[in-house]
Amino acid sequence: MAYDVVVIGSGPGGYVAAIRATQLGFKTAIVERENLGGICLNWGCIPTKALLKSAQVLEYIGHSKDYGVVVNDYKADFAAIVKRSRGVADKMSKGVQFLMKKNKIDVIMGSGKLNDKKEVVVTGADGKETAYQAKHVIIATGARSRQLPNLEIDGKNVIGYREALALPEQPKSMIVVGSGAIGVEFAYFYNSLGTKVTIVEYLPRIVPVEDEDISKELEKIYKKKGIEIMTNASVEKVEGGKGGVKATVKTQKGDITLEADVVLSAVGIVANIENIGLETLKIVTDKGRIVVDKYGKTNVDGVYAIGDCTPGQALAHVASKEAIVCVEAIAHKEGKHAHLPEPVDYGNVPGCTYCSPEIASVGLTEKQAKEAGYELKVGKFPFSASGKASAAGATEGFVKVIFDAKYGEWLGTHMIGANVTEIIAQTVTARKLETTWQEVLDSIHPHPTMSESVKDAIEVALGEAIHL
């Protein structure tokens, strides 16, 4: 069996690479050991958003009187919420199956591994091995939950995101270790359903990759929701018991013991690069990721890697863009594409966290911009001053913009509020086009909208605020 391109892994990097390859005239196959769509569609991005929507609906009902609607009797059905989430994931996975069939991509179920001939050997569920020849191999094997030595995921006392998505029953209490996107999203979900949630974060602030003002705002809102937050703290030991777990937490004031039904480990991810033949071909790795050039090429001719198993940001949309860049670079080399694609700009990648309120950001934080030597113009516009936010009853949060004072370059945007993940693309596009603040102000923003708060924040930065 010979192909032009074989893709190992069918997540948002792998399946996009396969589709683009067939569009460019390559005979293509994709290898998947579990479910089409990978972690994102089956156990990550999509099913978590379904859970979060249920939590949001529950919150709406809980505050329905604020909107003039009286609801006397309601409750959360945890099993039904989980079932809906799994149904959404299944539907999306079937959608990828349809795309594979539509694009005439051969789907090979099993675990793929490169051999010394640069063939992809696939081991099926029955243990049978089949070798497939490929002129080009794209590794898109993704990542899994990172496990700390003292916090091993056992599926009972300590769980990862997969178990958190489909628990058989709702825990009464939960300790969330780590406050990145996964940690704060699950903290919001379980807290909204009535679980007592404690977040333990090793660093001085939650959502530590975000601008400091975002971290402060989310912590204030979460504490108001009843979520306990411990920063500069680490879980040193977890012991299982009859009624749950006991966690020893190291703090700056000494060790304390927390009790809960379960501990959720959300301390990041680790790339899936074991047992795929990297050592056989002497493919170079660094810090647990596959080393690639700006087009996804490894040090071995004909072997490429994209997505979470490479050094770029571990985000679904990054993997998809890397997939297209990689395949178009291969196609250019083969004379099937007129020009080399533009490499991914990792400095202009939006980050989105779907807790409530949502967080969205792109570019430099205020601290990073100052450290880079820029003289800044910074503007912050609160949603409490937004007509649309007030009408929607979603006045928490703000938009913060950061500009270079000398040339008007848009250095970064940081938002926390309702649906801000839908607004951040404006900044991404504007930065790509090298837009200045004046051009944004010269563009008419629709009113009333949440998105016009970006324009309002720019006016604040320039000392020309109209609505504040």
C-alpha cells in the first residue's frame, strides 16, 4: 500500500492536513488509534464547551428573576448533562468521518509507527501489523494530561480531563490542581452545579499566562462565586480514603490538609511522541517535543510534525494552521502549489479560555510590552459601561488594549467577559494587517454590541473616552 501522504493522528492538525493534502492532489491516508477528531473533538475542546453551556444555562435560570422571568422549580441533571456532552462529541467525530469519505481519504484504524524504511507500520486492535509506504509522513499525534510524580492519575482519587468529562456522578467537593484553561473551565463547571471547588495554583496568580489584570479580575469573580483559590501553593501528596481524598498542600505559611471527593489534575500536557519510531529514524526532539522548521519539517527528509507534539502553542487552531502550512510546503516542493506558504506567526495567536466569564487574548501583555522596551498607551474599558452588556446582564469584566505610543502599533488585547472569545479575532486580523489605533477608530463599530468596547478601550488609551 503506497501513498503520497500518510498522516498519523486525526485531531484538528491531522484531519486538516489530510483534507488539504487531497485538495492538492495527493493520495492520502490517515492513521487513528481511537476516534476520528482526536482529543479536541472527543475529549477536549468540543465536549467541554457542551458542559460549560449547560452550566451557563443553569446560571441563567438561577438569575431568571433579574430578567423578569419566574422559574419556580429546576435542578441540574448531572447524568443528562454528561450524556449531552458525549452526544455532541460523537456528532462531531461522525462529521470528521464524513469529511474523510467526502475527500476520499483512506482511514486506517490502529497505532502508527515509523520503521527504518520510513514506512508507517500500523498495529490494529487484533495485533496485526500492516506496513504502508508514504513519500511524506506527517506526525500529528497530539498530547495527553501531564502527570506529576506525586499526583499520578488513577481515575478514582486523582482524575484528568478525560475522567472529569464523564464522571458517573457529580462530586460534592473537588480540588483542582492547576489554573490554566483546563483547570478554570472545570472549576467553573463543577462550581455552577453546586460542587465545592478549591483551586490550587503553584504560581502567584491564576491563569498565569494571561495579563495580570485578567488574573486579578477572574480571581475576584471566582471568589464571589464561592470558589476557593490558593496561589503559591502545591499539592504534595494525595491519600485515598473511605469518603474521598486527603490532599497535603504546601503553602507559604506551612502545610495544610484539604479533604474532597476527588482531585482533578490540570497541570498541563505532555506530547505523545513515544513508540512512534522517532528513535529508529533518529528524529530530533527537545524538551519532549519534536523539533521542526517553520514548515513542519523534521531533520529527516520526508517526515514532518505538527500540533501539540511540536514546540508551538498547544492549541487546536494552531495545529490546524500548521497543518495547512506544512502540506502546502510539501505541495510546493512537489510542484503542486504555486508558492511557499507564509509560516505561522506564533506572536499573533489568539488564546481563549471558556470559563465564565470568558477570557480571550492575543499579543503582548502589559508587562511583556514594558520589558520589550515599548513606551505604551494602555486603555481599559469595563463592560459595566457597555449598553449591550447591561441589557444582557453580563457586565463583568473589561477590554484592555495595549499600543506602542510612538507608532501606534497594536501590541496586544486582553479581554474578560461574556462571549469575548468571539471578539478577539478583530485584534488578530488588525495586527496581521499592521493596523494602527487611528485606523481602528476610523472604522465604524456597530452599536449596541460587546465588540464596540474594543474601540472604547482605544479611546481610553488615547485620553479621548466618550462613554467613560
